[in-house]
Amino acid sequence: MIIFLYSIIYLLIFSFGAVIGSFLNVLIYRLPRKINFVKGFSFCPNCKHRLYPRDLVPVFSWLFLKGKCRYCSAPISPRYMLVELTTGALSLVLYIFYPLPAALLLFAVGAILLTLTLIDTDTQEIPDSLNIAIFLCGIAAIWTLGDVSILSRIIGMFAISVPLLLITLLISGAFGGGDVKLMAAAGFLLGWQNAIVATFIGIIIGGIYGIMLLIRRKKGRKEHFAFGPCLAIGIFTALICGKFIIRWYLGFF
């Protein structure tokens, strides 16, 4: 009986995350296009036909429709389903390993960073609204994740963003303005120590990705790629594991 109850709870938690993922798909499509995401009905990007609840069941609608629009048969990217699976899995893992207030905040940060990642990948731009949302999560973290002092958070706002800004001013196109704003907001969320960890992880991932693109000849040496996703991975990793990474690193000295 207990196993059955836990199974129901876990299913509900996963479903909650998947529904949020469905909403994130709306944001990912509409924010860059300046479409109101509060009003109006969901629609097929190809034929613009209104989508009804049966077309919008997270994960299952994509599977049942075999990745095609019900009304025009245009292919629907599997990314929609993957976003829903990711947010569903994230909500479940956080619920299992963290107390509820911390789990909700971490889920909010993860959802924002996932949205930011896919928008930046598509457009190489990071909406200011998402950076503001990260900053607001930082304010909530003062009470929810109380292991970082307010002074550390304030220093964190400038510890990485100012160097990135200076590099951008000295080297045209080195970083985008969205990257600078992201690290200012994330610095307040993380504190200066974890902000450094996040940046270091982001640079490593960005370097590896850049080398892979050069090897595959998809980018020239002077061309740019979205760096926001690399920073987003670093930010979430530092938020979850930053103190352990710092302890591991200091253990070498």
C-alpha cells in the first residue's frame, strides 16, 4: 500500500514538472517572437491551427500523434517532448532529495535556465525577462537557501559580470550583453565563490563545444556560438554542487 501511495505521489510530481515543461515550450517559442504568452490559445507553428487540450497532453500527445501535427501533418520537433521529460524528471529528483521550499526554488531556477538555454541556442539572444527571473530567484534564495551571505551575493553580482563586460568592451563580440547580465543575476543567486565555479565550468564546456564545432567545420574561428547554454549548465551545477566542488579543489592544497 505504501509503495502504491509513493508511486502515485511520484507520478503526480513528475506530471507537475512535465506540465511546466509544456509551458516552457510556449515561452521558448513566443518570447523571442514578442508574442504574448499569457493570452491566446496554443497553435501549430506551421498551419496556425488552434491546439486543443487533447493535443497538449505533455509527452503523450507527441507520442500518440507520432511527432506530427494533427491538422496539417507537419513534423513536430522531438525537442518539445524532451523538454517535458526533462522538467518532469527534474521535479521528481529535486522532490526526492530536497525539502519542499528548496526543491521548488531549484526547480524554478532549472526551468528558467532550460528556457534560456534553448532560446539562446535558437537566437543567440537572452531575454532580459529571464535574467530578471534569475535575480528574483536569488532574492528568494536568501531565505530558502541560507548558506550564502548577502555580502557574498552582492560581490557575486560583480565578480564575473564586470570582467566579462570589460572583455566585451576590449574584444568586440567576445561575449554578448545577455551573458554579462546573466552572470550578474546568477552572481547574486550563487554568491561570488559559486559564481566563479559556474564560470569555470561554463568556459570548459564552451571550449570543448567550440573545438567540436571547429573539428566538424560548422564554425569558423572568428564566428560565434551561443555561450549562454554553457553558462547555464555551469550555474545549475554550481548551485547544486558548488560547495562540494570547492572543497574538492581546496583539498589539493
